[in-house]
Amino acid sequence: MMNFQEGKQKFIESWGKMASDWGINRTMAQVHALLLIAAEPLTADEVMSELDISRGNANMNIRALMDWGLVHKQLRTGERKEYFYAEKDMWVVVRQIILNRKKRELEPMLKVLEEISSVENNCPESESFCTVVRDIRKFSNKANQTLDALVKADATWLSNPLFSLLR
Amino acid sequence: MMNFQEGKQKFIESWGKMASDWGINRTMAQVHALLLIAAEPLTADEVMSELDISRGNANMNIRALMDWGLVHKQLRTGERKEYFYAEKDMWVVVRQIILNRKKRELEPMLKVLEEISSVENNCPESESFCTVVRDIRKFSNKANQTLDALVKADATWLSNPLFSLLR
DNA sequence: CAGAATTTTCAAATACTTTTGAAAACAAAA
DNA sequence: TTTTGTTTTCAAAAGTATTTGAAAATTCTG
């Protein structure tokens, strides 16, 4: 049986690794991991010392996580320090991530695809171009719709019989 | 109506942008975009001059795309040069990408989650840890299964009535 | 086999991203 | 208002990733 500290380190490290594979700042993901598994909200100083990072870095990444809607601030009466805690409902976490990435990445791409789907088609090169663009557009629109559906769906999605049917 | 060269530039640029948001080398995605829309297979020299990149860079990224199974080599009898073309069936492209990322990223994460789900649980801290790890594990396993299903499904998936039901 | 065409490699250069830490800004308390 | 604790900012430093280009390896041809 693994001990708690070891498990915690592994989790933080591996969450960070996965995130950086997906184009997300590694430290941001490590802060997220730390707050996810914390029993209580943590202060910036606790994040700094647990992850051994600077104040500026901690502040910046906590802020980014709040922008993503994955972490929230808790103010305690009679205390000056700010406490931070992560949203722990995995369904909400995934939904937030999908929403953010969809908006920042998929939607701009869709816009470009729409623009360029009006390319004049009058030679073999443009023929090939137009076919591919049309296909990608069809696919991306479908993906977009499916993501919208996922986001609207509620947490019971995980056990949605429709999904087992897909198997 | 947009002209072809302009559309082509926009497409390559925006495909590269999107890829780099997702942790994929921008140039690799641009080479992919270029080959996707090409009417005919291209040589390394053509890729170099179209994208204005060095020989080493072109070679390296073409190779990576072949490793991903997104680009193939064509040898022409009587010619020394190698020609490269991209898989254009979007369903196959997406399938390849899912397969690769699943194997390189999701699966290692699942392995870590399994390891750390044996953490001894005997204090409030470990309680919180175990709960989150259990939830993430449940979720990732479901995602893994769903991706397996997607990969096994055939191209008609796009118009699968099950997916419209999700809306 | 030698020579020519082509691809591959990789150390060094460049470009890009993240982190630091000290100073500035801010906010509560005295 | 002044002091003190806390958060924010941001220029410079450190760290990563990508790109170059010339040399080495490979492969075809005569």
C-alpha cells in the first residue's frame, strides 16, 4: 500500500505532465492538482511552499485557474489572507475545460473555415483545397454540436445509456 | 469571393495555430495542412519552399507525421525523390490522432491513477485525496472506453443517430 | 566501384515560454 | 494617517522547444 505523501507527489507530477502535453502550463496544472486533493482551502503561501514555487508564479497561476472557473476564492472574516479551493465535481471540471477550450480554440477555427470556404474554385489545386476544407468544416461543426450537447447535458451523462450503446 | 492563395495561407496558419494550442508542434501541423490540401503528393523540397523552412525541419516534421500515421511516402519508379501525401479521410485522420494521444497520454495517466488509488486512507487529507482520485479514475476510464468505441466505430459515426440523440 | 542525388542527423543558434523576486499597489488595522 | 500584512505586477533571468545548416549517411546510377 502506497503512502499518502508519495501518492500526492505522483498525482501532482502526473497531472502536470498530462496538462503540458495538452498545451496547458505545467505549473498551473500542478496548482490545480494540489487544490483538487486538498481537504481544506489553501493560501497562496501554502501553494508556494508545497510546490516550491515563487510568489509571483503562484499568484499568476491561481489567477489563471480562477479565470478558467476551476478554482475559487474564499474570504474568511477576521483574516486578511485569501484562501483558494478547487471545484471538485469532475463533471463541472470537465465542462469548464471544454467550454473554455471550445471558445478559445475551436470557435476561431470554425470562423476561419467559414471564411475560407468561399475560395474560388477554378483549378485542380483549388478543387482539392475546397474538398478538404468542406470535410473539415463538416467534421468540426459536428464536433462543436456534440460538445454543446455534452456541456448542456447534466452530470448523469457518465452513466447515460446512450454512451454504453456506443461501445 | 476569396482567392485560392489567400485561403491556403489562412488555412495553413490557422491549422498550425490550433495545433500549437493543443501541444503539437506548429510546423508539423503546417506541413500537415499543406499536404492535406495539396492536389498531388509533394517532395521535401516543395514543402521547404512552400513553408519557407529548412531541410532539417521539413524532414523531421514529415517523419513525425508519418509516425503519427497521418502522412505516407510515395515512391515513383524512375525517380529518386520521395513524394509525400496526407491521409485525407477526416474520419481516419481523427481516428489516428485519438489513437496516438490516447496511447501516449491518457494511458500513462490511467496507470498512475491505478497505482495511487492504493494510497492508505487514514486521515482527513488522505480521505480527500482518495475521493478525488477515485472520481478522476472513474471519469478517465469512461473517457477511455468512449474513445475506444469511437475508434472502433466506422466512418458512418458522423451521421450516427445516437449522436443526434445526445443533443 | 565512384560519383551524384537525396535524405538524415545533430550541435549550435534562435525563438519562445515560464519563473523569479523585488518593487509597487492595495487594503485592513492601529 | 501611518504602519503592516498581503497581493499584484513586470523586467530580467532561467528554462524549453524549435530551427538551422552543414556534414555524414544512404541510396541510386552508370
